[in-house]
Amino acid sequence: MTKERSIRHKYLNYWCSLPHDILKLIAEKVSFVDCLSMSKVCMSWNGILGEEHPSTQRHGLPCLLVSGRGNSETKTCISVLENRVWELKLPESCGKYCWGSFCDWLIMVNNVYSHEIKLIKVNLVNPFSGSQINLPPLGPFFHKMVLSGLPCEKNFMCMVVQRGIFGLAFWFPGAKLWLPVGKKKGQCQDAVFCNGSFYLLDDRLNVWKIDVRDIYSAYYGSLKAYDGALSQIKTGFYGAPVQNLWNEDTKKSFTYLVESVGKLLLVRRYFNLKRNKWIETKKFEVYALDFETLIWKKVEDLGDEMLFLGKSYSTSFSAKELGVGIRNSIYLCNDPMDRLATEWDDKWDDECDLRHVIPKKTRLRTGVKNWGIFTFGNENNDKPFCFRGDKNMWTDTWFTAPSWWCCRNIPPIQRK
Amino acid sequence: MKMMKPYVWLQTSDDSIQQVEQEIAMFCPLICQEIIQKGMGSSKNCAICLPQQVSPAMLSLILDYCRFHQVPGRSNKERKSYDEKFVRIDTERLCELTSAADSLQLKPLVDLTSRALARIIEGKTPEEIRDIFHLPDDLTENVEVEEEHVDDRSVDDLLSFINGNDGGKLNILTILIFVFT
């Protein structure tokens, strides 16, 4: 028997030839870090666990996409939980700005002109699978886009939020154009999707709810008669207890809406302005909406959760399910002072050379680290914060490197 | 209503044929389908041919499991403690059992055994898992797992190094760069 044959013979005797589906089932029952270790066991397991599949929200590794220079084909990604920096080849990003994300999907935008009218072209790009979805062009007056789910799912919906006034627009597969919805007083500070509804936070910290079913019925039901008024869509009003949340510190705070395992969280980040130039975060407060009483209840402990907080996208992960990271923590990236600014305002020249589109206010962040960790229960310590990374030009974006891709491309994560 | 036959004939992977209480065997969806849809198993001559993953030893284990859970009125605590003891077998048999239960589409048992396998894997390095499951080390030679680059410095050391003291440009020289292909 030749050496090769004897080895093959030995392999045939390896008693563990688990069916592929079983191996995947086991991988679902262990933490992400364990799953990564499983993928490094042998070729066969690597092939099975590295098989490409549409990701689910909590399956993968949270990473920070550093916006960097828009004219580069590669983007720097910081895998904050394993202290690793890698380059993501993203030719689609060339000449574009990353507006936000949803799991492993990125929202890329650039300017286009139609009959001399400036419009924003939106592409949803999955850098891992290579999938792309083009959305109809938008007017240049929106500051945030929220996705209800993965763009590869049939029933997903996008919402864009206008700056200055409380104006919205919706798009979903099958719709030819954006469905505009407006307008009432106030501004929308942040928005998120949670349990079948979009939630919007106005500048008085009131929360508004819009059920996706009402948007579908407004679109299909009264398409001709529809005049784009907010009143035509049923909007749930969730009055926040203003006396608690609206205070002197409000001006020196950012407020975010975050979805975390079916809970709707309101996160307030208080800061000092340092020499009027950059912000220094002082503390965090987290409230959870009680859907029955419609009252925000203060959360003192996030338990196993880690929140990833940012202007363009916030999300949460379980430290236990990941097997790495600091539980009961907020991972933040530094937002520009003017949170309602759109980065491409007035600065986007015809060549789309994004080096010129750095908004003034954002540029003031010189010297500020671009991400950090805040751990609850650590407030009295000298260092409740740990800022890391480098100053940067734009808002960085949290996104998720999907599990299958990590299994193929990154080595096991060392346990501490 | 058709009268329930008390026994069913099953043929395992070694071609041996045995008689099993139908009530118990019907717990396995695959056997259930064979009986109801194809009318198999009523005699030794038309015994139900079980998938090759099911050896007589595995069949006996699976039937033990079905027999216990088929009895009504057991408390959740009793069932849980039975299940815990049931999967306290060596890893090799646990794998065989999982494959056999999977081939019979017996989902609750697949779930139980795969959870037990997950617990074995938890917290282990790829090398340790390879040893436990007797799997070939055929990956490291083909795929670059650049272990020599693993940085065991503390987070703060690493970061102050990355940042430099002046908060200057990101220096990624020492850190792995993965190029997406």
C-alpha cells in the first residue's frame, strides 16, 4: 500500500463523518468564536461552515468600516473585538460615500445629475456576497436611511429621513419610486426598525411609530388619491416622559434609537465640548420602551448585551453568543457635531473626488479617536472610557462580517 | 379506523431483521412514513429497510429513547434528567447516534445529541477538536493560518502602538491584512 493510500484508508476510518446539516446545526449552538475554531479543524468542516449563505442579524463579527478616502478601492475595517485591522476590497465604494449599513450590507451613495437636477443615487452593496441592489434616485435632502431587514429578503423596506423638517420617504421592492410622507413640525433625530415598525425620534424626544403594513396599504390602497401627507398613514405616538428626558443637558447630548433583541432602546450620550472643537463623552443613559405602558424605563445594566452605537447604524450583539467582547458595554464611534448633516452637502465636486467632501463640522474632530468602549458599572473608575483608533474624516459605520466569510478568511480568535 | 398492528419489522444496516413495538417505532417520522404511505413493515418479508447509518446498536439506543419519551405523564424534570444521562456516552457513539437519528428524521434526538456535541466543542482550539473527532489535519498545509502573526500583547499596548502617541495615522503594519478576494 502506498503512503497516500494508507493515509486515505486512515481517513476513511475517521469515525466522525457528521452529515453537513448536523455540523451546521452544531455550529449554530456554539458561540461565534467556537464556530470559527470549528471551521479551522479540517478542509471538510471549513468547506461546510464557509458555505455562503445570506446572513442573519446576529451571526457574524461586528466591525467598523472606516470611511477613509472615497477614491480608494479598499476600505479599512477595524475588527474591534479582536484588535485586528484588515482591508476590505470594495471597488463599489470608489467615488461613493457609505451612508449606513444593515448587517453585512452597506448603503453606498453618490451624486447623479438628471436634467441638471442633483440627485442621490443609492446602491445597496453586500461586499461579501457581491450582491447589489439599485434603488431609485433620491433628492439630496435626506440625512439617514434605515433598512427594515436584509435587502435580499422579499419584504424588506427602506426609509429615508429628511433634514430640517419631519419628512420621510419609503421604498420597497416592486415600488417604482420613493413614497414620500410628510410633513409636520420638528426634526427627526434618529430612526430605527423594530418588530415590524419604524420608530422615529423627534427633537423633543418624542417617539413616533409607523407600521410597515400601513405603508403598504397607503401605497397600494389609495395610490392615486395619495397626497403624501403623514396623516394618511397611521402614526403611533409614543410620548416620552419629557420631564425626565428633556433637560438642560439635552443640548449637550446625542440621542439614539437602538433595536436590541426585540427591545427598543433609547440611548443618551452626554458630552462636553472641548475647546468647541470636539466632543468628549461624559456618560450614557439607556432607556427601554415598555410597549404596554408606553413608558421609557431606565436600564441600569445591559446584561449580556453589547450595543454598537453610531449615527449611520446602531446594533447589538450578545457577548455570550459571540464568545468575545465586553458584556454590558456600549461600543461607540464618534459622530459629527451636526448629526443631521449630510456629508455630501455642497462639497461634492463633479469628479466625485471624496477628498473634498469633508464637511466642516466633521473636520473639527481632529484629535478625537474614532471609536471607544463604555462599560456600565465602571463610571466611578478613572477610566470608564477607552478610546481607540484614529481620528477620521467621516462618520464610521458599524457593520457585520458574516460568519461564513469569517470562517473562510480569518484565523481563530485567541481567547483571553 | 384501521386496527393498529402491535409490531413492525425493521432491517438494519447489517441486514439483520428485528421486530419492534410499532407504537415506539412510529416515533421516527421515516418509519412512520414507510408504514402509512407504503404499507411496509407488516411482515418479515416486507421489513422496512432502515438507512445505512442505523446499526443495530444505534437502533436499540434510539428505541430506548423513544420508549422513555412515549410514556405519557412524565414530568419535564424527569425527561430532562433522562436526556442528560442518555447523551453521556463517548463522542464516537454520540456522532453515530446523531447521524442515525438524523437519518430517521427524529428531530428531538438530533437536537439533543447535537447540543451535547456542541458542549464538547465549546472552548476548544481547532487542534483539540481535531483530536477529539479524529479528523485529518489537512487545512493548515493548504490554507494559510498565519499563527506566527498572532499578537499576544495587551490591548492597550497594541493600541498605543497603533495610535502612536500623537494620535497620528493608523499604522496597520503589524496587524494582519486580509484581502477580500
